[in-house]
Amino acid sequence: MIKPEPVTLEGATVRLLPLSLEHLDGLCAVGLEPELWQWIPTRVLDRQQMKAYVELALDEQRRGLSVPFTTCLEDTDQIVGCTRYANISVPDGRLEIGWTWIGKPWQRSAVNTEAKYLMLRHAFETLGCTRVELKTDGMNQKSRDAILRLGAKQDGVLRRHMMTYSGRIRDTVYFSILDDEWPEVRSNLEQKL
């Protein structure tokens, strides 16, 4: 597996740009709704928290732990969300796609499906991953269903896995797609798009 580096990934509906502090205003314009952060361990409710969120992602990128993206609409360049590669393990040939949030007007649209498709295609076909992981809060049924619709398989549940901003200890559900499953997953995603 090749080490992931910042890259622009373009589709018909979305473009994933390397995350930058220059995107802060656009991220704040769509990403400060409390409902977006309900199932995410950290909470972002104001500009300062969004700035800290972006700075942490960029610090993790500098340390080789993640590659964060800003999600934009292809036709208008409007920022609609954020996502990243994380938990990167080059020797093991795996990474995680996560830390994904999308502004409410673009949820249940082609935006997330195409963003995941672009990231999966890059992970398997360019980086040479053997495994891509996804995870979500065990109580977030909407996210669990969306991950299964992508074609991922549920691996298991890590009970009492992490503390949330509210003090609730969450169970985390892990999913994965393997390199030999990718051709079928790719075909199904292309049909959906």
C-alpha cells in the first residue's frame, strides 16, 4: 500500500479537496447544526470549535495519521461537508474512511454516495489497500444502514468503546470492504450513481 497524501478527487456531483483553514467559513456555513454532531464523539457548535476541529485534522495529517477532505459540490464549488482517511496503517494495507458529516440539505442525496465511491476507488485502485474500514456509533441506525448500502460488511461491535462529548460511553460498530470485494461494491455504487 502507498501512503495516502493530500489529493483532489473529482466526480460528477462532488469534489473532495484537501482540507484547509481557508475552508473554515464554508464549513461553518453548513456544519454548525447540533443534529450533525449528535453521533460524533466531539461536538462542533461554533466557529472556534470548527477551527479547532480543522486544526486537529491538519495536525493529524502532518503526523501521517489522517488525510482530511473538504466536500464540495462539483458544479458550484459550494462546501457541503467534510470527511477523511484515518487510522492509516501502510504496513497492514488498511485505512479507515470516517469523520464524515454533510450539511442537512445534501443528506440523502448522491453527495455521500459519490464521496465514498471516490475515496474507496482511490484507496483500492491507487493506494493499493487490502482493507477499508468504516465505523459508527452503535445507536446511529441511519449511519449503519448507509454503510451497509455502500456494500460494506459488519465486522463486529466494540462495546463501551469511546466516550462522547455528553459523557455517554458509546458502542462502536465496525464495518469493512476488502480488496477482493471491491469490484462488486464498485459496480453496485456505479449503478446507484
